[in-house]
Amino acid sequence: MPKLSVYFIRAALLYLLAGFTLGALLLTQKGLPFAVEIWLLRPLHIEVVIFGWILQLVMGVAFWMMPRFAEAPFRGDERPAWLAFICLNLGIWLNLISFLIYDAALLGLAGRALEVLAIVLFARHLWPRIKPFADKLAAKGRE
Amino acid sequence: MPTLSRWFIKTGLVYFVASLLLSLLQKMGAAGEIWSGLSAFTPLFYHWLMLGWITQIIIGVSWWMFPRRDREQPRGSERMGWVIYGALNGGLLLRALSEPFVVRGTDPLLSGLALLAALAQWLAGALYVAQIWPRVKLK
Ligand code: HEM
Ligand code: HEM
């Protein structure tokens, strides 16, 4: 597994932990109300599990498993994918903060814009790798 | 494909179909104005889809394909894998029995089931992270 995938997938697992904790708090509040403020965490839960967990895991696995090239650099230009990792996580955090403070429309906009940028950068990286698997030569670059 | 992965992935497929059937039922209920209470099933639909289907197949495929842990236990503890399977699916089942019907904690039985469901799903997530973490590595 390449280094960037380790980053993506470990981050995804941390978000899983955070997101499930938020979910468990919400379900507890729903089943046995104890503090109505818990409901403020609902948009955070959705942001964390969808962008932090599911999306980030898919990106990590795609970077690892999609076909490589026959010659180095086997995964092509990795820089847009690294930038995508940074933008995605910055975007998630801006969104999370925007859910918790008043008057945060601009912050929310910036967060979502960073997430869009992350997806575009990632697609830019992955696009040429959507192709038939390279021959045995590529196996040399296998990680 | 290891047995545990087959169980996760096949159960995941069952949730995929079940969640869409549930949604279909909701739409039929709404279209026929049969039972407006069906909207209380919307969160269940999303979690059958995202937890029962997507997360469950992720767990199944990662158990199968992620880098080996070490020589003695290439995939980690299989028994722990079954505990995760039981907690996730037990949690989703308890959730189906409680979440759509709870009304602000007025029924102690439903409250208890919802709390158990929350605990079981959380446990499934936490144990999965602990179990797969050492397998997310270079090589
Ligand atoms: C892959 C993991 C998960 C995803 C993608 C996810 C996604 C979502 C989504 C989309 C909603 C909004 C539902 C709606 O509008 O009807 C939601 C709400 C909620 N989630 Fe999750 N969730 C996940 C895991 C969990 C877990 C593990 C728990 C509990 C232990 C949980 C508990 C809740 C609760 C209680 C709500 C609020 C339901 C309501 O508004 O009545 N979620 N989640
Ligand atoms: C071409 C593909 C897709 C289209 C056109 C689409 C469209 C939509 C639409 C129209 C909504 C309703 C938004 C609203 O209530 O305002 C929605 C909600 C949702 N979608 Fe998708 N979707 C697509 C793919 C996916 C995929 C691949 C996933 C998950 C991996 C997903 C997960 C969700 C979730 C969890 C919600 C609920 C969000 C909430 O209630 O806040 N969707 N989608």
C-alpha cells in the first residue's frame, strides 16, 4: 500500500471512530433524551461519516488499486492526489467549525469549495489510470 | 475469499436490497396516503444503506485484501472479526426495532433497545478500527 493510501485510510478510520461516536450520542439522545443540544451534532455526524469516512476511504483504496503504468512513475503524477488529501481534510474541518458557530455561511462555502477542489484534483490524478492493467513490467512497481 | 469476508459482503448485499425495498415501501405509503408514520423510517433507510451496505462491504473487502498483518495471523483475529460482524448486524437489527418507533423516550423498552443499538454499532466501529489499523501500512 503506498504512503498516500496509508494517510487516506488511517484518516478515514479516525473519522469513522469520531463519526460513529457522534452517531451513538445522537441515537442515545433519540432513544432516551438527556440533552437537547446533542442535536446540534447532527450535521457534524453526517459530514464526518460521508466525507471523512466513506469518501476518504474510497479515495485511499482507489489510489492504491487502480491500474499503474508500465514505467516509473508507476502511479503517474502523485502531486494532485496529495493536494487532494490536504484540501479534503481542510474542507471537512472548515465545515465542521461552520456548523458550530453563528453566521458561518462564508466559512461553510470555503469548506465545501475546498472539498470540490479536492475531488477535482483527485479526478485529475486518477483519470489517466482508468485503463487496462499494464503488463508484467508494471508488476515491478508494485507496492 | 475468506469465509468472514463472504458473510460481510453477502449480508451487505442483503441490506442493499432491503434498504431500497424499505424506501420503495415508504414511497408507496406516501403515494397511497396509507401510513404517514413511514417517514420515521428515513434514518433507518440511510443507515441500512450506508452502514448495512457500504460500510459492511468495506469491512468485508478490507479484511480480505488489505496487506497481511504478520505470518502467524495474516488477517488478525478471526474471532474478533465475528464479534464485529455480530455487533454491526445485531446493532442494525436492534435499531430497526427501536429507532422508527421511539417517541421522546416515553417507552422504556424502546429506549433500552435504542441504547443497545447505539452501543453495538459504536462497538462494531471501534473494534473494526482497532483490528484493521495494523494492516494499513506500506507493503
Ligand atoms: C457509515 C456510517 C454512517 C453514515 C454514512 C451515516 C449517515 C447519516 C445520515 C445521512 C443521516 C441523516 C439521516 C436523515 O436525514 O434521515 C444520519 C443521521 C443520524 N445518524 Fe448516522 N450515519 C452513519 C453511522 C451512524 C452510526 C454508527 C450511528 C449510531 C450509532 C448513527 C446514528 C445516527 C442518528 C441517531 C441520526 C439522526 C437521525 C434523526 O435525525 O432522527 N449513524 N446519519
Ligand atoms: C449519480 C449519483 C447520485 C445522485 C444523482 C445523487 C442524488 C442525491 C439527491 C438528489 C439527494 C437528496 C438531497 C436532498 O435531500 O436535498 C441525495 C442524498 C443523499 N445521497 Fe446521493 N446521489 C448520488 C450518489 C450517491 C452516492 C454514491 C452516495 C453514497 C456513497 C450517496 C449518498 C447520499 C446520502 C447519504 C444522502 C442523504 C443526505 C442527507 O440527508 O443529508 N449518494 N443524493
